[in-house]
Amino acid sequence: MGLYYKSTRNSNLKVTASEAILKGLAPDGGLFVPSELPKLDVTMSDLKGKTYQEIAYLVMKQFLTDFTEEELKNCIDKAYDSKFDTEEIAPLVKVDDTYYMELFHGATIAFKDMALSILPHLMTTSAKKNDVKNEIVILTATSGDTGKAALAGFADVEGTRIIVFYPKNGVSKVQELQMVTQRGENVNVVAIHGNFDNAQSGVKAMFEDTELAEELAKKGYQFSSANSINIGRLVPQVVYYVNAYAKLLENEEIEDGEKINVVVPTGNFGNILAAYYAKQMGVPIDKLVCASNDNKVLFDFFQTGDYDRNREFILTTSPSMDILISSNLERLIYRISGDDDQKTKDMMEALKSAGKYTITEDMKERLADFAAGYATEEECAENIKKVYDKTGYVMDTHTSVASYVCGCYQKNSGDDKKCVIASTASPYKFVKSVMSAIDSKYADQDEFSLLSVLEETSGREMPQAIKDILNANILHDLECDADKMKDTVKNILEV
């Protein structure tokens, strides 16, 4: 079988990469992890001068071993194309002595595009490989960003439909416009009268509804998910860390073999886990610095070994990190427990029932690759202004959390290795928070009026993604009550 995937809660379960992508989640609720973390079969020096697409193939072929070369290259070429607004898919921008890896040049101007551009193609290829004849219906609840990235990724992808539910009046104006103006013959967007939890619960109930699954199957449909814990979203994220090191080498910013540090603004733990996987593959990364906002459940975990979500949930200006249950951390827990599925299962069950768990001393010792820090709301805003005043570089709120933590880590540790910061969103996506940080006079101004101010301030042209929503027609105006989500789906699919 070569490299296979097993569940973090049942090591005896073995599936291929394509089966793991199709399933998304293991039947026991665990996450799929590779049977071993593969190594690159080329040196970092060999990667100098290669395109993002070429590096993507060399990384992903090690994980997706049941895909042929032709299949994988086809997925990569379809994903990383002109939908990105820069020639380099993930450009490195040097600011002072730090490197910002800009992951926001895709269709929805956030890092989720890096994986959601390819997931639809991996999924449809996986369906063919496994003789799935049904049309795959991607069902998603969103609090803002994931919905748009999934919509953009799956729009007009053959063999798929996508239905996204979002809470009416529960997302930002930019986020809502990004969704309701989404083009695509296979795309549906529904505003529910309720909150995000209602949307999430409604979607989960449909996934667990066996009667509905039978009705769908008769009409030639089956549900799947574009959730962030799908291995088909994690593997593509490993690529940009390998690419960043290759680019530093190519630009003669580092010597071959020189270790670098990576700082990642972290919520659900997938993005920094991808950096950890890159290190395990052979990329010379020393410290993986986990940056949190005021919801610092991960910072506390790395400090103490206790994971405890029993705390106040704080709404911040970096909302993608406003998370108290970091789903992808389960994959790291499994790894540092020595692939102990029972221990992992026990800890996840404790998290579900009591809201907390504690790792062993042995497991703590295996976290030496990681460092952690956090930024308060005030520190995040001050850092945006400080970096802008000094260099003219404008960053979004999530990137600022990582930038602030990076500075603190360097100062407190004395570690002067070159640092790559994962810049996860365009400042245009959080224009009000960004411009208010630079100058408080903007705090009371309308969000859309500030877009041109940001363009002037940053010296960077407004992204096409923003221009598109300003002039686009509303294409989706469907609304429903939270208890009518199932009926709505059946009506859309004519079941």
C-alpha cells in the first residue's frame, strides 16, 4: 500500500490518500494522518529556481502516493494559475530583516485559497479513482471566510455542487458580498435566520441523517466536506514552507542548510502543523513559533502542557484566530504520544466532556520544536502602526499578531536566525481595523470608503477580489429559518 493514512483514534484503520480526502473525517471522529511523515527526495538546493507548481508536485507526491504523476500535476496546474494576482503564488517580501510570506494573492485574498484552490480537483480526482459515480455535494457552514474560499474553489468544478450557509447579519459586509456575488452554475448560498452555531448544527445534522443520505443517493448525490481538517487541505499547505526556503536560497538570503524560524498566526493549528510537517520532510526549520491573539488557549498549552477551553471567548480584530478548540492539534498530540491512538482518543474525549486535558511529561519534551507567544488587541494595533511608520509596509491584523510575537520571541530568546512570518490575509479584508490602527481618525468611517484610503496608504493596488464585489450583482438572495435548512437543501437539489 506504500504510504497510507490512519485515524488518530484508531491506528488499525488504513485508507489510501484519495479515500482520506473523500471521507474528510475518520468514521471514529479521528483525523487522518500519514502512516509516516515522508522525506523530500530532492535537496533544498535542487529546488532553487523551480516554480511554485514544480515544488508543489515534489512535495505532494510524497503524501498522495496513490495519485499518478499526470493526475497530481493536472490538479496542481488547475489550482495555481491566473486566479492568483501575482506571478509568484506565495511571494516573500523582505521588511527590515524579516520575511513576510504573503499567502493572500488568491481569489478570496486569504491563505485558505492556497489549499482550497486545489482541494476540489483532488476531490474529483479521488472520486474517479474510487469509482464514485454520484455528484459530490459540498455542504458548508461558515462564519465568513471559509465559505467564500470554498465557493471560489468549487465554482464550476465538474462533478460537484456546493451549498454554503451563513448567519444573516452575522458576517462582515465584505464577507457577505464576497459570498452573495459568487458566480458559478453549481453554487448556492443561503442566509439563515440564526447564528453560526445554528448553521453549524444544521449542517452536522444533515451529515448524520442516514435517511437523507439514502434520498440523495437515489438522485445521484452524496455529501462531502471542505472542512479544514481534511488531509486534502493540510498537504497543500506544506508546500509554501518548502517554497519559502527555496526562494531564500535562490535570492541568496541564506546559505544552504542554514536554519530559519517560522512564525504562524494560529487558530485551528492547521497552518503551523503544515510547517511542522515541512520540517519533518527535511526543510531546515528550527523553531516553529505559534502566535495567538487574546484567545490564547494554544499559548497556554505550550507553556503548561494543559489544554483548557473553559474560558471566556473573546471577539477580536483577528477573527480567524478566535478559536478555543484547535482541531488540527489532535494530529500533533497523536505524533508526540508516539502514535498512541488510545491516549489520543482519551484526551479528545476529555476535551469534549470536561473541556480540557493534560499531556504527559514525555509528550511535553517532544514539543521542543515549538515556541509560543501572544499579542493583545492593543499590541496588535500598535504593531501595525509601528511597522507602517518605520517601513511603509501595511499588514492585516492576523499577520500583525505573528509579527509582534516574532519580535518578542527574538528579543526574549536572543535567537537571531532569519525569520519567515506567514502573512495570512490581505489588509483589504480587514480594512477598518487596519486603517484605525494606523490612524484613529478612521475608526468612525464607513468600511467601503476606507478601501481607497488603504490603497493610497499602502501604495498597493486594490485587489481584484475587492473590485469585483464593489461592482458585482447580487446573485444569491435565498434565506431560510435555521430549522428549515434540510428542506432548503432538498429544494436546491430537487430531491
